[in-house]
Amino acid sequence: MDPRGPEIAGSITRRRLVSRGAMAAGWLLARARMDAESETVPEELETDGRRFRCEDAALTRLYASALATLRRNLVQLPGFAGSVLPEGSEYPGIWMECGPQEGLVYRECGGELPQVVARNNHLIFFALQREGGELPYAVKRAGAGAPGGPAWSQIQMVVPIAATAWEIAERTSDSELLERAYAACGRWDAWLRRYRNTRGTGLCEGFCTWDTGMDNSPRWSGEPNSCADGDARKCPAGKGLPRLCPDLSATVYGGRVALAAMAKALGRRSEADHWTEDAEAIRRLIVEKLYDPNDVAFYDLDAHGQFVRVRSAAMLRVLGEHVPDAKLFEVVWERQVHNPHAFWAPYPFPSVALDDPAFVRPIPRNSWGGASQALTALRAPRWMEHYGKSAELAHVMERWVEALRRAGEFHQQVDPVSGDITADDGGYSPAALVLVDFLWRLSGVREQGNDIEWNLRPPATGKSRFAAKVRGVSAELAYDGEAATMILSGQTLAKVTGVARVITSRSGALREAVGIADGTSAVTVLSNGRRQTLRLAENSRIALGW
């Protein structure tokens, strides 16, 4: 198989995609900015596909502020016609490391604008892809004498753009996005094989600090920030460069898993098989070469064959792409991730383990030397749900909501022990998305594949209401202070007391209950005159069978 993938996207497809993005740059963007500039906080906050109401005035204002921050941050960037959601704060553009996932999460806000922006947060990278397959690591705003546009001095990738593009295309039946993503991401994988496998190991190499986006991290102490001559193909002089990086290799792995799924959806079965084989090959290499069973940690391996022994959030990124199997995950979980002396800080997850000698204090701005980053929090559901840690995820989300409420605004990072924010320019898109996404994951109704996920966790703030369009169906979760009522298409499905996640079909059939509370929760489900009482242990699943 040619790893570059097929050249599917022709000029007609490109014109259609660009025209859709250009539409968003007009009246949709103008309307969003007018909404963001309004100082009125309504009793019920509504985007086109979601409605939220809460008796807690402070939480309502913070939620409204998060939505307004996201709308204000929408921009058009050089070289692309559509509006995109950038990083905000002091970061003048959109980064491949995180922009595509942020678009995916923003899409959940509902309505036409987030849908278009989610798409554009991928298409901007595909539109600016170089002939040889290289994707820009960022697209920046013009300013301060700089022209703006695509940037090429590192690869800076974390969540695979192929994975988020596939998720949007699959959930929305977007054949144009599917074809464009498959072609572009296949060519990107080929570029990485050519230029980031110079040692011939089959793993992905890191040339500089910013390849991993871990600014000011002791993981990269003494190494250059960017590649030689501002060219991501050129490894600069360094003490042990190039390195074999577990997180960059995991991103390649996750991208290949997504490419296999895309190929299958396009009816290219043999190509899907090849992508699956290539994905499994790099997954095995990550575990065999970059995991130290004595330390129970994933590390960079430098050019001299030595581990760079800094226990950093790189290992969380390996989990993010589901590289370890269930058995290995539990070992890493107990020894590192869920260890209160390492990564299970009061405000998870520090960018360097608390007990690692390299942890940096006092915590400076923009530091992957110890601070808990909003980006790491935003990525946590991708792996914690996969490995069945829904109850622990709830704890992470509650702590972040608490920290954001205390701050009252949206910054890049917090102290993992105190939860205090590090002051910066504010208006940071990932932090605003953390607030919105986590509130709905804690107590709201959401899409889960073809089913509907009802997170029944009565807020401590009194009566509240979460309503959304889920796969075209109206779903509402109403809390009266004592119980939660599940309403689908205007009809009451069930009334529930206690903390649980209930999964239903789109038609309302009750499928199962999931334990999402710390410890055991007593749950009562009343539906169609029938009552069922459950004792749900954390992360357990019980079939409802109604």
C-alpha cells in the first residue's frame, strides 16, 4: 500500500469545502460577535442546539462568559476563507496540536455556527498542506510586522487530526470531509515516515521542544525550541537528538487507526487492512522500546539509547490514543496516574509528576514543567472513558469546574495542588471549552454513538435544566433539587434519584446504568409505573432491560 493514501480531493470538492467555510465568515460570524458583546445574561442560555438553565446565578454567568469567549475568539486567518476557533489569550492563531479537537468539542454547543467552525478547524490545515504532504503546525494571525499564515518550524501534534476529522465526518455523514481528511492525513503520515524516522526504528522522532508543544518542560531541558532553519524536516544540533518520542508515536498510531476506519467507510477494504497493520506495528514498538516496566513510565529514548527520565504528561498522551492494553493500563493507572504523589494531584493532571525531581516551582506562565494544563483536562475524556474510568473522570471534571469558578475567567493553567490560576491574558479557548464540556458531561444529556447518554448528577446548585438536540431528537434532563426527569421528544422516559449515567436508545429504550459516583450510589429508576432500585458501584454497568 502507498502510505500517502489516495488523492481523492479534487478541485470540485475543494471549491465546495471552501465555499462552505466562506459562508461562515459572513453573517454567522457577525451574529456570533454581536451575541458575544451583549452584556445581558438570560435566565436560560441557548445556542441553536442546546439550552441550559440553572438557579446558581454565578455559574450561569460563568457559562455565559464561556460561550461569549468562544464567540469572540472566532477569526479568519490568512490563506483560508472560513472562520475558525483559535487558541485565544496570547496565542495568535490555531495550532494543529489542539485546534481540531477544540473544534470537535465546540461542535457540541449545537447549531450551525459551531458545526461550520468544527469543520473549518480541520479544513484550514488541509487547505494549506504542502505538496509533499506536510501540514502546518499552526496558522497564525498577521500582526507586529509578521505576515501571518501557515508555520512550518516544528510538527507540534498531540490529538491526531485524522481522529477528530473522522469523528465529525462519521457523526454527521459528511462525505466531503471524509474524503478530504483521508487524502490529507494519508499524505501527512507519509511525510512523517519520510522525515521523522531518520533512525529507521518505525517510531516517530522529536527534533525539538515545540514538536510536542511542551513549552518550558524539563523533559526538553537544554534542547532547541524549534527545528533548524525553521524547517521541520531538519533536526537541529542537540545533546541526544533526534529522540524517539512516545507521545508523537502515539499520535501517529491514533492517526492510523482513524485512517483505517475512514478507508473502511470509503469501501477501501484492503487499504483499511494496511492501515490497521501499520497502526498495530507502531503500537507494539511504543510499548517495547519506550516503556520502562521498572519505573512504570513511558519516556523519550535519546540518540544514545538512553531514556530521558522525566515523568511527564507525555504518558497521558500515550493513554489518550489507547496504546496500552487493559492490563498494562491498570498498572500505569495505579502506579502513576491515580497515584496522589504523582499525577493524581488535587487538581489533575500536572504536566510533570508531583514527585518527580524535575517538577518546576514556582510555577511560571506557559509551563509544561508542572502546571495542570486546560488542554490536558480537555483531552482526558478521550482516554478515561475508553478505559472505564468514568467515576474518576467525574472527579477530574468537578475539580476543574471548581477551579474555573473560583477564577471567574479562562486561563491556560492552574497550580495542581492549590488550583490557583496562573495569570495570563485570559480568554483562553481550551479553558472555556473545559467549562462548557465538563458541565454537560457531569449533569447533562449527550450523544453516545447511536445512543443517548443521560448523566444524572443533581447539581449542588439547585434546580437546573439541560436540553439538547441529539441525533435530531429533542432530549431534556430536568432537575428539581431531589430527582432528575429524563424527557425525550416531549415524553417523560424516567424519573431518577441518585447519581448514575443512564444509556438509552434514540427511541427511548432504557439500556443500562453506569456508576459515575465515587464509591457506591443508591439509584432509583421510575419508568412507566415500574420502579427499579440499584446499587451502583463506581464504573460498574447494570443492564436495565426495559
